Amino acid sequence: MASPFSGALQLTDLDDFIGPSQWPVRVLRTRVKFRAGRLAGRERAAGSAGLHLAVSRRVTAGAGGLFERVPRVQAIFLLRLLPWPDESQDCVKPMKVDKSTGSGVAKIHIEEDGSYFQVRQDGGTQKLEKAKISLGDCLACSGCVTSAETVLITQQSHEELRKILDANKTAAPSQQRLVVVSVSPQSRASLAARFQLTPTDTAKKLTAFFKKIGVHYVFDTAFSRNFSLLESQREFVQRFRGQASSTQTLPMLTSACPGWICYAEKTHGSFLVPHLSTARSPQQVMGSLVKDFFAQQQHLTPDRIYHVTVMPCYDKKLEASRPDFFSQEYQTRDVDCVVTTGEVFKLLEEEGVSLSELEPAPLDSLCNSASAQEPTSHRGGGSGGYLEHVFRHAARELFGIHVDEVTYRPLRNKDFQEVTLEKEGRVLLHFAAAYGFRNIQNLVQKLKRGRCPYHYVEVMACPAGCLNGGGQLKAPGTTSKELLQHVQMLYDAVTVQVPEDAPGVQELYEHWLQGEGSERTGRLLHTSYRAVEMASSGLSIRW
């Protein structure tokens, strides 16, 4: 039987999970012909989101201009998309057009504003609506996100938080849940830029807002990041010293970015898993702190606490949904709900509240010795500073060298940089930072070819790192570069701490975790990764 479909829509060359030979494919039920001049202009205007045709071209002249007659569309490519689209780069599927009788050829007219119009044989036109590409569409090959995971993502939104807060208002005291919100430093910086506030004012006003709508405690994930950094430092030194006999190999690759982890587990599986750091991300360390330590302090079982994190990244919703972070005993997750910075902004709008107009509230602390009057952060950039902290610690611990300043050497682009520690002309440590999937793919190819010179790599899925996460706020009238620079400035404007000296950290290691390297430390601050088999499909092509 002849196929009813005339072609396919492919999303290619993504800075995302999919490789050139693993393109998600969506069938396109149409035979179309495009105005060539308008199409070329659209491609130039769209830049990296250019629209390309892969067709057998036959050009004809018509009353409306020059057209390409396409008897059969082979494929339409959306090229060089970023991991997320902004308002000028909406990731859309050209519309399905029902076959009509007659010649079987339809005209699609593209206006300057990007609107699509179908031109009928009688000369009439019909505006076509845009079809947004959802997770189910653009990841139709199941190469990255499964249908089960998309369900888990939909369960995590500001609307779910609102449901819990509303339920608390009518529930009996014994049935109410203690609501805790943990805010990331990246989200705080993004909100500060949007409302033209200092990071400290933003933190205090955000605390006031959440408590106004019914949240009980608001914490800062910079505190939990202390533990993630310290465990990463110790893990690297251990691997370096035992690299000849350890099953955990070098280079050690960071695991705080769930987008990168999703790609590593599902695309390269058992090859990359041994390289991944087992230290939990700041979000999941905060999950352990809230559902274990804080629950004990409040004399509550973990299921009586509803824990929400505010993150710059949508992939954090997937991370919170991992089965490793679910308690079978209490049937609860370490992080119940993840909302992005943009969702917090939407919540503010729905409540009719401007953050800048709120009175500041005192900041909350997980333990008495960690109380602070202002938020804190760490050195080393907007993605947590893993490279710098591990580099300094390893130089001191392994070679007795104190590093004052870490000097980066850009390679192919600003998102791929190297750092080296040298002594008497010999390279002792060779670290790198790789941001964005284009650089990640280059890194993976180096590993596969046995040509990767690094001992440690800080890997982040988003170009420019977490401050540029897909869940961050956009600023109308401001270029992405200018906005990122402003957010970076605000992120860097807070007091930085050395994890070892941060108030409360050593106390918790001693009393809560029962010492460094203990069984509790391994269970609550570390996790494991595994190769994930993709659904069997003709489209699931390894690359």
C-alpha cells in the first residue's frame, strides 16, 4: 500500500540531545510549494533557527512571484536551534495541509511576520495556525524523554504548589503539610535583574512573598551546594589517587546538570556512566537536608513536608523525578515539585504582586549556626564553581600547591575552556569546562577516540551555563547577551564562601552525617547512574 504521507519534518543540528543520525522525525501530510524569495529572507532573518528545504527543486513563475513547485516534500529542517527557543525562535511545525483534489499541489505563503497562509487553487487564502512542538513531538523517537517522564514533568508546576497551599487552608492541622521552598542563586539573580533589585533585597522580598501565600520556610540552595562541592572535591582526589585500580575512571565528569545526565545515560550509556561524579547536585542535596535533617528537627516524617525548589532549568523537574530520590518507606520524593524562575514570575503575576513593592522578610536557615543576614554564593562562575573548587582542592591536596587565581584558556569558543596546573614544565592537572551540547559532543568524541587529555570536566547542557538556563526570565527590549551580563553581575554581587568554612557545614557533617566518608554521607549525598535502554524503534539510531 502506498504511504499516505508525502514527507517528513526533521529537527537537525540541535544543541540538544539529538545527534545528526538520530533526528526525530514527524510526518508532514501535505504537498506544498514555497515562495523561494520569502523563504530565503525568512531564513536569513531567523539566523540560527533558519528554515531549510530538502527537496527536488523545480522553479516556476507565478502571478504572486517566484515559487518552487515541490511535487513531494522530502524533509524540512529547523537548523541550529538552541536547547530552548526564545520568543523570536519559536520551535514550530509547519502545518498539516489536507490533500485536495486536482493537481494535489498547495501553496504556502510566508508573511514577513512569519505567518503561514495556504493559497487555494481558486486564489483564496487561509491562515494556518502554528503547532507548538511539545516533548512528545520533538522527542518522538524516545531518544531522551520517555512518555512516563513527560507525565512526571506535568505534575511539577506552580499550579501544583498552589493546590498544596489551598489544601492546607481547609485541612485539619493534623493533615496539613509543612511547605518548604528552596531557591537557587541563579533564579534569585534572574529575578533581581527583572525587578531591578539587589540580590539581598530579592532574597528577602521573595521570602516575604512565599510566606504571604502560605509557605512556611524559604531556604537558599547555596547552602546545600557546599556539600555538593565538598563531596566532588573528595571524590576527585580519591579517583586520581586510585585511577590505576578504580572502576570509576578519569576524566571525572560533573553530574549536577540533569540535561547532560539524561543525554549521557540514554545516548552513550555504559561508556560515559563510569566517568560521572556520584556527588548529588545542590538541588538533591537540599532534598536530603529538608526531608531528612530538617524533618527530624521539626519532628515530622518526610511525607509531611512538601518541598519545592526554584530552579533556572526545566530539566531539574526530570532530576527530581528520578527513582533514586524517592523514599519507598514514606512514599515521598526528596523534592516534590520543581518550578522555574519563569513560573515564579507567573505566580507573582497571578497574585497581583510586584516583588519590588513587598516589605523584606528575614532569611531562613536550616540550622541555628548557619543563620545569615544576606545570601551567599561560591567562586567559579554561574554554574556552581565545580571546576575551580575541585581544581584548587586537588592542587593543594595532591601536590601541595596553593592556587590563588584560576586562569582559563578558551579553546574553540568561550563555552569550551581549559585550566592547567604545571610545575617545571610538566602538566600535573588538566581541567576543562564544556557548556552546550555542541561542545559536549566534541568532548564525547575525544573520549571515544582515546584523545581526551583531561582529568576533570565541568559539563553543563546550556550554552553559557546555568545563568542562561531555559527557565530563566527573558527581558523585552534587551538582547540576550546584555541580559546575561546583567544577571552575571548580580550573581557575583553576593558574598562568596569557601565550602569548608561555611557556617553549619562541619556541624552537620559531624552530627547529621556522622562524619566525612560515613555510610550516611554516601547514602544522603551521593547517587548512582546507569545506562538507560531506549525504546526499540527504527528511529533510535546510535550516533
